[in-house]
Amino acid sequence: MSVKSEPVRTRRAARSWLAVGLALAVVGTVGVAPVTAAPLSASDTPPSAAKQSATIEAEATQVVLDGASRSGCSSCSGGGKVGSIDPSSTVSVPGVLAPEAGSYDVTLHYLSGDDTRALTVTPDGGETVAVPVASTGGWDRVGTVSVTLPLHAGENRLTLTAPAGSLGPDLDRVVVEGATAKDYALTDPAAADPVPVDPTPAAPGRRHVTLRGGDVTVDYSLSSGTADARWGRHQAVTGFYSGVRLGDGFVTTKQYDGACRLTGTRTVTCARPGLPTLRQVFVFDGDRSFSVRLDVTGTDGPVTTSMMVPVMTDRPGSVDLGHDGDNRMVLVPFDNDHWVRYETPAIQDVTPAQRSFEVTSFIDDASRRGLVVGSLDRDTWKSGVVADGNADGGLDRLQAAAGLTDWSYDYGDGLNRYQFNRELKPHGDVSGATVSSPRMFVGYYADWREGMETFGRAAAQVAQSRTWSDGTPFGFNSWGGLGARGGDAAVMDEVSEFLAEETPAFRNTRSANGPYVGVDSYWDKMLAPEYSFEDPDTSWAELEQYVADVKARGQEPALYFQPFANFWKEGLDERIGGTKLCDTCENQTYREMALKVNGVPVSIDGAWALDPTNPGVQNRARIALSKFRELGVRYVKLDFLTHGYVEADSWSDGSVHTGQQAFRQGMAQVVDHVGDDMFIDLAISPLFASEFAHARRISCDVHGALNNWHPTQPDRYQKSTEYLLNSLTYGWWLDEVYAFNDGDHVQFGNYEYDGDANAYLLQDPYPSIWPEGQNRARVTSAVITGIYQVSEDVTATGHPVIKQRARDLLQNPRINRIAELGRSFAPVQAGPDRFTAADTFTLRDGATTYVAAFNYGASARTTDVALRDLGLGAGRYEVTELWTGQRSHATGRLRAAVPGEDVRVWAITKGRH
């Protein structure tokens, strides 16, 4: 049996990824009526009374998707659409309210780039109707097709799929003339305010204790169950307390009527009859921070909770950041998929409807002060922070909560509006005689950047992050510039030869390892039969020879695997070889291995989410990854890990009750298969997984443009260098968590993907190759982030300009020396608005200070930075621009021109007197 590995990123291209490997013929099926069925009789005409219509967005939460997937769409009516529609998937549209039985005109709004797509629609109890659909002129253009369907009086459900042997278009919305749509309530009625508060007054009293560590003082009122936190003389947090959700109630330390006491040196215990026992465990982690863990113990048996809030305030002005005029909250995204951006709304615009996942910083970018709040432990809970800002630059509410996910999260109407929710249900319950929250870190710093780096080091220490001593990886990844062609050994041999012969200086000179040459998705095309790595009779000879050839050129082979996701849509119910639970068990299907919500297999962005605790899922990982080791591969990219992180109805391991628990168990087994000496690079994944990997991509699919580009809709092309630098602006500190950040692959050309997932250069009127200044900026963005990889068509048939750019830009020894450091540059300032990246970044390495300044606009700009803002003292400094080699001097300020759509990188050293 051939198990096809569907393309992992073509779902992001302008062409539908579902075209891969399937016949594109629209065929008639037995029992399916065509749209042009017999003409209607007079009695069948749609009710004339209703000029109203029911409009239901395909991506609406009430629409049940089995195999199909939601994604963003700027040209669609609701900002989203549903794709991945094939004969194995269904789109079930409920809530069509017909005033009386009869025939109704149904208009399907859809998107399609070819004329071979088709749909079938089945009304409740009615006959299935085939609907061929014409091309709309592109996968970003909406067209319509109409069909008349019989509906019964009352509520109806329409089920859409694709006929056998066909593929469906992407679906925007369904409009039913003469009907109305059922008004569905929010899936999560608390979505706009996900964490409860306790209105119990804080009872005044004299009983209090003082806890100290470094510059931090916590004054705890035992009478009221609340505390104040001071840093030196500045009281940044007032009246914070802890709480836990139990059933429909919310129990907090404010409710114990003075029955709190200090037990031990830094634990406050609140206990009284009729209430569970709450313990707040304080730890002072350094000069500027402390942490709080909340433990809850039941009165007469185990407790069960889905939310614990170790740190929360709800008094007006209870968080004081200072008032210098540029106060913001950093909203950290749930993962790095789908070009999601960090956001930094102004404090006065922050509401509890927003949340930052795992960690946040409340910053004053004028003075640089910052309050950092985040979770340190990730064994059980997913966490987040919500707040409510005020016009004075402070907060009226702050809640650091375990049990927050992106379920029902509103991504807003800005540059994140094309996001989809990863989670399909709320956080799972946690039970036990005593249940503990994660430790919540709270630190106040003169420079918020120092605070984030301190938090990163603390998180790495807790996780026991993996370390790497063989230098920053340089190399090549096949996906961006080759797509599915990267699975052809002959093509990859040409890439390997080009790197060896044409760009020999593109390597880490401090490492014994040569550049890595990585085959991404479609690596298993080199097997015989293709894609069938689970089959014990499969031949790996071609892949083995490819690995040997790469090593013979002094390079290191790298491969790819998706342990918790699978794109093989049509194989949901076929048995997969090599997935036996035991020697005598039958092989499993993907349906059996899939995570489920309400009994429906979870599909995220076109791929099935697989249960990390399922033995069949783990056996697939063991087969592939242990074979990689046997072949001599020592670099693996693991992708789509968020699929194994989401909440579900249940897991194969009955002791697992949350997505975090499942993910940790699954990843621990995956890395056991990989071994201790293989470099592990995470692509799409949750923010924190450093105990399982050396690196994580800080962003997703950066495809070469300097700024967002699209001929008519620039907001749709979010794969830009500036998007990557948004992630660096607010996530550079993750290189304190991981050994390296990964800035994704470098591309010089403007690539799209055909129906077979092969990458190709766009042609006029689109740019085929980005201007050299933009290429230079893209290289620099990767170099100042960490791992340094290129992804281009440098084969014999590749574009000669692109190959020359590779020779010129990848072999600059001064730039490559920065890449060898493997360090992420920090922003000099935050970005100018809520979404835009900073344009100037810096790094100190010994006696040298580096500055990278980007120009996102078409006109030249002047960089003007005070040397003190770079941590430099008075005096004269030598300045060398590393791309041009131009030398100059600076005293007091660095002033220099940056050409339009380009970059300049300076090395600054103390001048001679």
C-alpha cells in the first residue's frame, strides 16, 4: 500500500494543496442528481413570502468540519473560508430555518483556480445533488453557483462534500433565499472575558507578613488574602490574590475572612471549614523577580479544576508601570503557524478579550521599564495572561491563569484577522487530592528586554533545555524553493553539488560539520514504493545513497518528519502498515489514531491531528526516526507539532487529561527515537518545547519579500522579512530558552506552488526575483536571528540571477561571522505601532557591538541611534559597515543612511585615542 505524504505547506499557496496526487476529473456518481434535474412544478417554487435570506459563513464555529479545514481569506465575506474538501471530508452546515416545506434557492460562494472542481450538497432527508463549479479566476477570487434544494419546515442541515474522484473548491459562505439562519450563541460565552474575578471586598486588618528577596518585597495581608509587590520603593502591583475555578464557582484567597497564615518561610495557607485549602507558595528567583504557585486541596476528596489563577488583581490602578507615554502590552501568539504576529496594543486599548499565551511583558518603551509575567512550568497546564488597561498607562486588572488556550479567541481585525483557532474545545480538567498550578513569574525591570531575557533563562532552567556544542547550523532546506521536487534525489544532488562547488564559503568555519543539506516534506519520495516508510518491505536504498553522496561532499544530510500530523486525506479509514499496538493487534487507521472533538477527527489547516500518546502514532515515529539514525542523519526538522498539543475528548493513554500532558509524553518518546546527538529543529510548534529540541522557528514560511506584498491585496501576502522581524522584535529572547532561534529559510525568488506542490518562480506581472537590496535584508534577518538556511532552486535549471545572488550574498565573511555566533539580536526599540516590526536591532559580542538597521520603505532613511541606547559609553568609536566594508567613526550617536528596501549592518568598536 502506498501511503502518500501530502504537501505540508502548499495549503498556503494560491493553488489548493488538495490537487496533489488526486485525479481532477468531475465524475457523475450513482444516486447523485445533477444540478439540472427536472424542472420545478408550480408547487415546488420557493416560498414567495420570503425576500429574506439565510447567510452562513463556511468557517463559522457551528459548521462541523470532518476533514475539511478553516483558514483566513481576505477576499471572503467573513474573513475566512473552508478548504481541503474532498470525497473523504464533509462540511455540515446546520441552522437553516425554512418557514415552510418547499424548494429553496441555495447560492454557494466559493473560490477555485481551475474548472475541474465539484461539490455535492445533501439536504436533510433529501437527494444528493452534484454541483460542478467553474473557475473563479484564482484561489483568492470569490464566485457563485446556485442550486435549488428541497427543505422541510423548521431547522435544516446541508452537508457538502466532493464527488468520488473529484476535489472541491474552497467554500466562502452559503446563502439560502427565503430562509433564515439560526442565531448560535458564542461557543464560549466567556470568550470576551475568559478569567473570572472575585468581587469580595478586601477586608482591612493589621495581620500581615513581609516576604523579601533581592530588590523585591511582598507585603501580604493575612486579613484580606491579598498582597502588594514592591521593587525598591516602587509599588508596581497592588492587591493581588489567587483563585481557582471549582465547578461553577470561583474560590479565592479573599474569601477566607482572615483565615490565612504563614506556614513555613514563604508559604501562605488559607483554610476554613466548607472551603478547600489554598496554599500560595512564593519563591524569590533573583534580584528583580518572584514566582507564585497555587495549590488547592479538597475538603473531603479529590478536586477537579480547569483553571487556576495564581496571580490576579482587579483594583483600579492596581498595576503601575510609570507614565512616560508609550505603555503597551506584548501579546505573545499561541504558536508560530499561519504568519501569526506578535501584537503590542497601547495599554489603554488592552481589554480582557485579548490574551497573551504563556508570557507577556507590560512595557513602557519610552523609559524601557517593564513588568514581565509568565508561566515557568509546562508539565500539565497551558497558560496565558489577560489584562485591562487604563488611560493613565497602568492596569485595572491583571490575571495570570493556567487553563487558557486560544479556544474561541478573537484574533481581531488587524493583521492577525486571517488566523483560525487551533483549539476546538476548552482546556481539559485536572484532578487530584491536591492540584497545583504552574509557577507564575513576576518581575519588574528597568529594561523590559532584560526582563524577557531573564524570564527566558528561568524557563530554560526549569525545562532543562537541550544544549548544542557543534556550532550554528548553516545549510539548505528544500521546501521553499523546490517544494515537492525536493523529494527527487537527482534534484537534491544538484543542490548539494552547487553548495559544494559554487558557495564553499557558505558554512560555519567554527564547526567541524559542513553545511546541512535538508530534504523537507516529500523526503519519502525517495523510497520504493514512494511514501510507504511504515511498510517493512519498503526499500530505502535511494535515500541511503543520497545521504552517502551528501556526506561524501563534506556536507551533513538533514531530513524531516511530522510525528503528530498527517495530510493524507483519502486515507482516513485505510489501515496503515507498521502501526500495530502489539504483535497480535491489527494495524490502525488514521481515524483511530486521530484526536477527536465531539467524536469528530480533528483537522487543523488541512491535516489530521494525531494522538501523541497513541502507540501506533509513536510506532510510525520510531520507524522513520530510527531509520534516519541508521542512515547517518544527524539533523531532523519536526513539523506541525501544534497538532499534537490541542485539547481533545480523550487520549489513548487514559491517564492523560490535557493537551499539554499528551504533547509532553509524545515528544519525550519522539526524542528518544531521535537520540541525544541529533540536532532537532522545530518548525510549527507551541512556544515552549526546549527540553525536546535545540531550535525552533521563530516564525513561519518567510518567502522573501521585504514587506507585505501582493499586487492588489498586500495584507494577504504576510510571508515577508518584516513579518519575521516582528517575531524577532518581541521573541528574540527565546534564544535564552533554546540553543538557537531559527529565522526560517532564505529565499531570493518569488515562488508559488503548482498542483503537485512543485515550487516555481512567478512570472510577469509578478516579480520573479526580489531586488538585491531585499535579498540582502532577507539574508541579514536570518543571520541576526540564529540558524542560517537558504531555500532556492540552485539546480542546473535554476535561474542564473538567483544562483549568482547565492554566490555573492551567502559568502560574505563578515556577515557569516555574525551567523557563527548563533545569537539573536534584540530590538533597540519596540516597533512603531501595534503590528509593525522594529527596524533596528543590536547585539553585544565581547568588545564589538553590532547594529542591523532595516529600511522597509522605498526611499532612503537615516538611522540615528544614541550610543548610550546601545550600552556604549562616551568616546570615539570605529564603525564598519559589513555588507560594503565602508568605515567611519561615531561619537555620541550612530548616524548613517540606509537605502530604500535594504539593510545596513555595522560593527562598532572602541576607537583608538
